[in-house]
Amino acid sequence: MLITISPEQVERVRALVAPITAAHFDEGCEPPGYSIHVWFGGPYGNSAEAHCGSQTVDLGEMSVQQDGWNTADAAKDNADD
């Protein structure tokens, strides 16, 4: 599976993670981890959120491909049925 995020989405993740990480290092403790949650084929296509500590940022639509099969194309095909 290949999930592609845009340069703008990368910057949104960095903007979320950087200040939280810096604040934890300044306090002498380990920063929280972060994760990206991806939803496939929802009513608005593939989408994602980034989480760091208790903070969340919506990353919007994601490009997802699996073994040459694009989930966005499959969702469109299912909607045409």
C-alpha cells in the first residue's frame, strides 16, 4: 500500500509535532509519539488526521494505492453501480 501526502500536508504535520516536541524537550521529558490515521473510501474519499499528544490536525484527502489498485477509483466504480 502506498499513501502519498502532499508537501502542504507534510508541513501541517511538522507544524503540529514541532512545538509539542520542543515543549517536552524543554521540560526534560520525552515527547509524545505521533500517528497518522487514514480512512479509506469514505463519503468524501480517502482522508487522514495526524495526532500528537492530545492535539489533532485534519490532513484532508489522501492518495492511496494498493498493488496498482487505486481506492479512489474503486470508490467511484462502486458509486456508479
